[in-house]
Amino acid sequence: MVEGKVVVVTGAGRGIGRAIAMLMAQHGAKVVVNDIGVALDGSGSDATPAQEVANEITAAGGKAVANCDSIAGFDSAAKIVQCALDSYGRIDCVVNNAGILRDVIFHKMTEADWDAVISVMLKGAFNMSRHAADHFRKQESGSFVHMTSTSGLVGAMGQANYSAAKLGLVALSKSIAIDMARFNVRSNCIAPVAWTRMTASIPAKDPAAAKRIAQRQQVTAEHNAPLAVFLASDAAQEVNGQVFAVRKNEIFLMSQSRPLRGIHQADG
């Protein structure tokens, strides 16, 4: 579906990002596997996860390079896009998947907890999208796939920073879709469901939560990859500014914010 396209996937060393990178390659894309290999809270760094995924793709007959530059800095994000250009001569899709967690109940959340998550997940997506946009505009083609979350769409306990970043991604995507439609550039969001390193870190607080975790453990990261591949492909050329959710073998088109009811008084 994406034969010959060059795709950058951030946070591609593990979990959903890895699954997307692998399936992109299986469908003919040349992949930049970006991951700085941090812990869930954003600490540390390790080049191994990105390199292992790139090696696995290459061993299977695909084309991939590993990249360990950070999306959180504007200049370092530019290096990720440049890596695609240096390696394969162009860039066709950016999957903004990288993220970290600093979960804490709101009245105990620190400024550092807030800044770290917003810097990686929202500003990082801006950084990547902004640098890719220059090339998409010139070639008059390209697509963005942003991984949002139901935590952003409906809210979540102890995740004010994460939720704000994820809903911010939806607004960013919609605005990119409007601004860049004239250049044949598309921007869409996916809210995934999967049992990953990130979701496994969230404790079960009651029997109902434990039951949900047991169900989620059956949903692997790979279930989210097909929709990302589709949105990067030419088959999705009419799909723009949308928000999808994926849950195992289900795909949902999410509603857009619209007025439900209004009231007015003619005299003010």
C-alpha cells in the first residue's frame, strides 16, 4: 500500500510505533525508525531499540535506518527529517507516535511533570510536522498520522498533562489539515488501544479496572498498524482532518465537536 514511500515513525523502538514501522516496511515503505530509547518518564537514553527494529526490517528484506535524535528539540527534530532525506532522498509521511508518561493526580502534579510531557508529545509533534511540512509543500504531497488517545478525547485520572497533550494533537492535526490541504497534504489522528509498556504501567485500582486490563492484554500493538499504513497510502487521499479509534478488530470514526443545543434572547 505504501510502496516506495519514505515514512518516519517516532517512538518506533517498542510497542505501537514498532508495529507501525514493521508493517510500513512490509507494505513497501522505506522507514526511518526514530527512538531515543528513554524510560517511560523520559529519563535515560538507549540506541538499541531503534537499531533492533531497523535490523529486523532489513533482515526481512525491507529498508530501514535507525535514528536516535530527540523530537523534543526543534533543531534535533530537523535532523530526523534530514535523516530521511539523506537516506532515501525524500519524505512522504510522518507518524507522530513518541510519548512519555508522568502520571500523577492533578493537585500533586509539578511544573516539571507538565513540561516534560507537553515538550515531547505536543511540541515534539509540532517540531516533526513543521520540518516535514516544508518538503510536503514543495512536492505537493504528504501525510501526517498523529497518535492521540482516549485519555485526551474523554479525560483520564492522573493524566492531566498527557490528556492535554493528546487532545492538543487533535487540534494540531485539524489545523494542519486545513492549512495544507491546498498542497495535497493530509493530517489525521488515531486513538489506539493496545497492551504496551505504557499501558502496563497503569495500576488496577479496583476490580473493574483489573477486568479492563485483562481484556486489554488480548489487544496487541499490531492491531493498530493497518490503519496507520492506510492513512499513509494514496488510498486515503480523500481522508483528511479525521479522528479514528482502533480497538483490536474494530475501527471507529470519532465525532467532531459540534453544538448540541443553543439558547438565545433576541433583546440580549
